[in-house]
Amino acid sequence: MDRANVRPTMRDVAKLAGVSIKTVSRVVNDEPAVSDALKAKVLTAAAQLGYRPNFTASTLRRSSNTTRTIGLLQQNVANPFSAALLRAIEDVARQRDVMVISASVDEDDDRERRLSQAFLARNVDGLIIVPTAGNHSYLAREVDRGTPVVFVDRAPAGIDADTVSSENIVGSRLALEHLIASGHRRIAYIGDHRRISTASERLLGYREALAAGGLASSPELVITGVHSEDIAERVVRSLLLSRRPPTALFTAQNLITIGAVRALRGLDLHHKIALFGYDDFLLSDLLDPQVAVVEQDIYRLGQTAATLLFDRQEGRRTGPGEHIRIPTRLIVRSSGDLPPT
């Protein structure tokens, strides 16, 4: 057996540190009566081996060596996208009698890492992550040892692992082509941080469509780093009140689109400025005008990610990480058909 691909045990830590298993147990459980010197030796050995305590050994481990739990890390579980993704993953997991444990990382690299380690310390059978833009090489050892780790919606950095994401560039390009065909020449882009892979891809699609249409990308019309409804509303309001406002908006995330709708309605411009958003949202088709969107197949994203994870766990898929792209769909509604004024 290749020991490099086997999770280290308390016995391994004790051997490397030159202490008893009982001493390692006391350190792991933060019990008193352990000197600082011994504690340092144990923690150093544990770090060298990549050991993590098994908090679930006495209650969850089964004869199949699984806990029947998987961890799901998302940016914000309150976002409708996150809720839909969770439901899709749960539906696949339920067929195998597996529980999904979910948490929000809030675009925080450190929080993502801590939560990943916390889930792994409880011996989840695998992780599905909507990653931040940080370096994910800290999970390389887990992947090498056979722990299934699947990234969804966004690409990871510093690691080769299974990834499921949408055709972001194509979706954005089609939305822009529609606005350009409607006569728009000053189209603003409002998106999230460029360091996020989905945001950078959607911006690329925007720029590709402008270039194909013979239009220049005006710096004042490209606003990034927008990640909430309130910020989006302020940014869009400022754009629309500028000396040369855009005649159309492309909003590259559902919360940004909602903020844009509020700004347009607040200035009574919702029937004058065209709007095309990325990601559908609740009641978008009941607004006046109805909001045109690039729709992601969120259910298929989650379903595919969960299937990849279980395929890895159950040995049906081996080798390098697989990178799957899910097509998007253009939903043309009246906000996307408003002509330039």
C-alpha cells in the first residue's frame, strides 16, 4: 500500500513525535496536563504528516469506511443561485442516502480554507466547493489520497480537480450581440471582482461581442468589484446620471441585476434603458418591463457536480480532473428589447 495516499493516524503522529498515543489524544482534545514542549512536538508532527483528528470515528464511521456525508461550500447560502445548487446536489445525494452539509464562505479565502479543513476533520466523504479566487493547492494532498473534491460554478487555482461551470463567455457574448442588434452602442458592464473566474469570463464575452460588432470597450462603462444589490444600485444610479450615460446595461450576476432594476425604477428609466442580466431570479418575468437574462442551468450544474463526486468515490472515474461546461440559455424579455433613446 502507498502510505503517501493513506490518511495518517494518531499512531503515526505518536511515532514521529516520539510520544505515546495517549499524549497525542490529550493534545488533539486540548486536555490539560500536557506540557508546552510535548504539545509543540505533537503539533509539529501532525502538521508534517497532514494529520487531522477524526471527530466522527465513534459515531459515524461505518463498515464501508464512509460517513454518508458530503460538504458543500458556497459563497452565500442566502443567494437564490446557492439555494438552487444545494437542492440539485441534495437530490443526487438522497438517492444514495447521503447527507449534504452546507456553509457560506463569503468570498473569504481564509474562511474557505478553515471550513474545508473543518469538514474534512469530520471525515466527510467528499467536498463540493464554489471557490473563492484564492489558491486551492492546500487540497492537493486530499485529492491525491482519493478524497473526491469537485469545484462548481468557478474554476479553482493551484490544483487540478473536477470542475463544473457554465459557458460564461458564450452566454455573455449572446446577450451583448442581442443588445447590439437592437441598436445599442454604449453598453455598460457591471460585474463582480475580476479575480473571480466567472466574472472575468463574462467580461471577456462582453468585450468579444463589442469587438465583433466594431465597438470599442469604453473604460468608464466597465465597472467591476460589485458584489451586492446595494452597491449595484449606487453604481448604476451614478452611471445613469453621468454626462454620457449608457443606453443599455449588462449586469453579470443576479444580485447586481436586482440592484440595477431598483436604480432604473428609482430614476424612472426602466422603460428607456435596456437591461440584460446574467442569471435569472424570482419574479423577473413579472416585472414591468420583464427582465431579459442569460439563464444558467443551475440544477444541471449541481447534479453534474454531485455525480462527479460519487463517481470518484465509487471508483467509476479515475485519473486527472475533468472539466465540464454546461450550456446557458438566452431568455429574451422586454427589458432587452428596448431601443436606444
